[in-house]
Amino acid sequence: MVTIRDIAQATGVSATTVSNVIHGRNKRVSAETIQSINDAIKELVAFLQNRNMDGLFFTGIFKDKFFDSVAG
């Protein structure tokens, strides 16, 4: 799970600024900062999705030798 603090740390802004951008209260935030926050959100979410997919990918590749010998 990606938190507001994770995004703030990745972008170098405060958690309050990230929260304001997420909730559309960004009148005092520069367009560059908004873009940076949005990019960080996309990257962090994609990273977590890829990590979750790694687990799915490896499931079934590694076999239990004991189970294989018992199952036939």
C-alpha cells in the first residue's frame, strides 16, 4: 500500500501538499509539483503491482519434491 508519506518522501514535499493535490486543493501548488506528485503516485503504484505480480509469476514454478514423489 502506498501512503501519502511515501509519496511526499519520493517527491520532496510535505504530506500536507500531497494530500491537498490528491483532494484537488492545489491552487497554491505549482504545476511542476502537481506533475511530480502524480508521476510519483503512478510509479509507486506500478512498483507495488509489479511486486505483487512477481509472487503470482513464481507460484507453480517451484515444485515441492516431496509432494511430487508422493503424488506420483
